[in-house]
Amino acid sequence: MTAVRTDREVTMIERGRVFRAELSFPGILTTADYKISIVTGSSEVLVFNRTYSSTQPVLTVGLYELASTGGSSARVRNRRLSTADAPPATVLVGVTATLNTVINQAVILASSPTGNAAGQFVGAASGIILKANTSYVVNFNNGGLSTADIYALLDLRSMNTVYTANESP
């Protein structure tokens, strides 16, 4: 998969406006779930590049607005490594939550029954804007026939940032 970036996205990355969470969940059993939490701060957060993959042919990813418990902090870093700005959201991995109504869901299928599932949603047009001061759970379900290694990449940016003309939201 190749990401297509607009000039605006490249400019935002160069100016330190974009944060990335790179996540890996090895050994997820057949039909099992793995949950992460995204907790936003005082501003809305745009999740605009989302890439998911699994070593099994079926992966379901669902977004829920609800609180979770437990988990450990995932590393969310600025795409411009020399920038020390704080990320607009906290990402926790391995959380516990009772799922309710799904807000957004993607079922990602491999091109063959024995292939790997991989899905990519790139750019602001495919983004999801998360409310400020809100907790979300992203549930990853292994729909394959055996244990899966699941990977996720999320690009985040604050909706309250003051932008220049060529990087406006």
C-alpha cells in the first residue's frame, strides 16, 4: 500500500502538526478482540490517516464512544521528530470495555482466503473528527481461522491548531 499525500498534508507534517501512533498486537486468537482507547484533550482531534493490517484474511475494526479501564500508554509521537509538542490525544493499548453502538466500522478482507487483510484510509476526506474531552474505544476483531498479528497506524492532529493558508483543515 502506498499513501498518497496532498501538499497540505506534507506541509502539516513538516511543520510538526501531525502525530502518529504505530501499534502492534501479536498473537490475537481466532474470533478474539483487542481494544485500544483514544482519549482526546481539550480540542477536537482529526484521525485522518488510518492503516490496518492482519496476518489473517479477515479483520474488523470498530470505533465506539465509551470509557475503558486498564491498559498502558502507547507511544504517540510527532511526525517531525524535532518537535516537542504534546499529542492531541492519549492512546492506551490493551484496555477493557463493554462495547455498545458502533460509530464507524470497517471489515477488511484479503484478496484471497489465505492472504493477509490490509486496509488503508488516507487523507482528511476519510478522516474522523473525535469530540474534545471524550473517550473512544477502537476494537480489532480477528475474523481469521487462526491466531493473528494485527498492526495499526493512526495519524492524529488537533482541530484547534492555528494553521497557515496552505495547511488549513
